[in-house]
Amino acid sequence: MKAYEQLLLENKAWSKEMRDEDPNYFKRLTDIQQPEFLWIGCSDSRVPPNQITQTQPGEIFIHRNVANLVIHTDLNLLSVLQYAVEVLKVKHIVVCGHYNCGGVKAAMTNNSYGIINKWLRHIKDTYRLYQAEIDALPEEDRANRLIEINVREQVYNLAKTSIIQRSWLNKNMPDLHGWVYDLSDGIIKPLLELNPGSKLDHHIYEYANLNDVIE
């Protein structure tokens, strides 16, 4: 049996199991989705959001990319963010990185990886800003420290978007959370939280005419 055929068999078995346990399970999922959370995480196959939080389909709206980046020119991310905030009206947004992240570790080297260099450049820029702090650590701790800093930067990048600032102004939500997942024990470590009214790291990112501009 080919590997992809096994996936299809497992899907059928899972579907039957869920219907046996709850005949209305799929009908409820079909009717509506009302997740309270948007999860922005790494694409790493070892960090499946629903499994590590024991949540069910429909409870978390998920966006994943290499190294859980929030980039202000990434239309994919911004489309997900706007839909989650303005349509689904999520109450919480989680940026979750993970220790031993290959994307962050690659960004700390001088190796060229092809087109992904353009993506990793954003992590390199963060590394440059915090290089003195990171390089002062023992070598074995440096990557994980940058992973934590990267999560923090992405949470602030969320707060710098007009999407979040407008929602904070008009709806007093969502709360923003920065977490990091430890592959070695499966535990999530909270790093920071930003709420409506939280100050950004520089006032230049705070928009003044949010309700006057249509995007």
C-alpha cells in the first residue's frame, strides 16, 4: 500500500468513528464555525495545533508558515487575519513558535537556501537587532533565545496592523498571545500578552484615523 492510500484509509476510519460517537458531529461542523482563536504557527509537522491543545475541528482557525512569521506585506497572512477578526470575530490570537525551529536556526547561518532566503531575511533582521544579547549566551542557547524573540516580534507585528488596531478601538478585542512550544516535553510556555490599550514599541506604528480609511 502506498503512503497516501494509508492516509485515505485512516480518514475513512476516523469519519466512521466520529459518526458512531456522535451522529450529528459533521452536521454541526457544516452549519457554522465559531472559533474563539486564531493560531499563527510554524509549518513544522511536529507542532499540530489541535493535537497539542486537545481542541476539536471548529475551535481554532489556523494559519501556518515557516517560523510563524507575521509580515506586513504577506497578503496570505493578512487575508486570514482580517477574516478571523472581522468575520469570525475571534477573541484571541496566538503566535506559537517552537524550540529547535529549523527556520530560525537556518536564518542564523550564512548558508543560502534558495528562494526561502527571502523569507528567512525577516528573521535575520530580527537577529541583527538583538545580536549582542543573543551572542552573549552559550552557543547551545542562542537559537532558542532567538526563537523566543521572534515570537515576541511577531506579536508586536500583529499589533502594528490596522486590522488589529481598528478591532481594538471598536470591539475591544482580540487579545494577542505569544507562546513557544517545547518539542522535548510537549509543554507550551507563554511569553507575552498584548491587550486592547497595550502600547506598541514605538508610537509611529499607532494609526490615528482608523475609521476614516476603507481598506
